Amino acid sequence: MASKVKTPKYKLKTHKATSKRFRLTGAGVLVRTKGGKSHLRRRTSDRTKALFTEMVVVEGKKIIQTVRRLTPNSK
């Protein structure tokens, strides 16, 4: 009898850029950070700069599927 050949199990790697930009809340809602926070902000008003800190809920079904595929270890 021939012995069974084991196929290797591959580790799923997290896409680091995606994991830094998106987060899952406790309720399982996908949220993202806003862009434009890093530089060229001198002429921006304080109110607009304060709005950059808010997280935005991601609503597109396809982008949610893509983010979950790229970050397999996020719960």
C-alpha cells in the first residue's frame, strides 16, 4: 500500500497596509480612517483638522469582502 502524501498547510499572511487603514469594531462594523492628516495642513482650519480624527463606516459590500480577505486574522 502506498502511504498518503501530506499536503502542506500554508499560513495566511495579513496585508499590513490594509490592517493599518481599516478596523473592525466590537459589533463587527468595518471602519476606516480619513486621509489627508499627515502634511500640508497649515492652511486648513482647526474645525476641518478636528474632523480628520473621526472614523468613517465602510458601506460597500465588495470592499468589505476585500478587506476581510486581506486581513484574515482580524475577528
